Amino acid sequence: MSSVDNALLLLQLVGQRNAIRVAGAADELGVARSTAHRLLSTLKSRGFVTQDRPNGTYRPGPALYEIALAAIGRTDIRRIVLPALQELSLSTRETASLVFLEGNQVRFIDCVESPRSVRVGSRTGVVLPAHCTAAGKAILAALSEAELERRYPDRRLEVRTANSIGNWDALLAELERVRADGHAVNVGEGESGISAVGMAVPDLIGAPLAAIAVAVPTTRMPTQEAGDEFAPLIFAARSEIIRRLRQEEV
């Protein structure tokens, strides 16, 4: 295979797995580790992958995010959403995020941090299991049963904290509640000490395009009921995003 072929295959692997090491890349490509390292270093220099630390795992980089966002349509989703995120952060005084679904995980694409001294920091670039996040559950609840099954063919759910949903039937029941409430709540399910409330944002034909969420220290949002109080403000932000999306299409 040519170097270009190998580089493209590496990008596919990183996109599918969200993380890869030099040894794993070399094995998949059938090349020497030095060759895999050179290819990954080139991709890193162009922003297609990032690295947690020297000799660490390689993950999708900002250049890949840009391509993914461009594939969604002509409009720059972040540009459209940012004013609503800024207003949502101001109105709630908490951190507001834009989130996309990737397989059965979510990636935080953009964030506006809370003005408070004790806050959830920017999560841009963070990847978490969808079922452990408010934004992820909001999007999953908007998917068809067939699409949900496609994303979880073995129905296995990663358990990250004591509050994580680890059972398929429990997840289905949770998604039913999300549909009934119109928003999803996460109290320490993905990360201990962090709670959140999220809503799916539909595209112009009603399919879930993304989600927006407010992330809050669990000390300020210890229960589902406490999270419900944020729902009207998130709904207002969602409505503004939908309005702006429609304007872009005019």
C-alpha cells in the first residue's frame, strides 16, 4: 500500500476507535512501528490527530472535526450555535456545550464556560459514552429503535461511575423518560462530581443533528429534580438555534 493509502486507513481507524497507539497502528497496517510512528506524526502535524502526552495514545484532532462538521452541511454549526450557548451560559451561570454523536459516543465540539469560580471547565474535544451523558441520552432518545440497535449491536454499556447505566433495559427505560420529559439529566453518570441537563437539536427535517447541554458541579445539582429547573432555559436556547438554522437555509 502507498503512504497515502496507509494514512487514510489510519484516519479511518482513529475515527472508528477514537484512540490508537503506534503498536496497534503498525499491526493494523502491516508496517514497521517506525513507519506507523512517522505516519501518525505527519497526521499530528496537520491537526488530524492529537496526542495526550509524548508516547501516548493518538486521538482524533481538530482537522477531523472540521471535516465532520463540513459534511453536515454548508453552514458552520458552531457559528450558528455559539450565540445561543453564550446566552445559555449567562442565563444559567453554568458551562454550556454543543455535542455531537459519534457511533455510541459523544464528542464535545464547543463550550462556553461558567463565569463562576467553581465550575465545570471547557470540555471541547472530550469524548464520553453517549449513555453516560445528558446530551448523549437526549440524542439517543430521538433515534429510531433500529438505529439505536445498530449503534449498540451487543447491547453492552460501559460503566464509568456508580451512577452509570449499565443495563440495556434500564437504558431503554431512561430514554423513555427522556422522551416524556423532553430533556435528559445526568447526575454523576459519566464523571463523578459532574451533573448535566441536555436537549437534542433537530435538523430541518426533524432528525437529531446535535445536542446542547448545561454542565454543573454535582454539589449544585445533586438530583434529577434540581436538573429539571434548567430545562426551560435550555429549551429557549434550542429554539433560538432552530430559528437560526432555518434562517441559514433561506
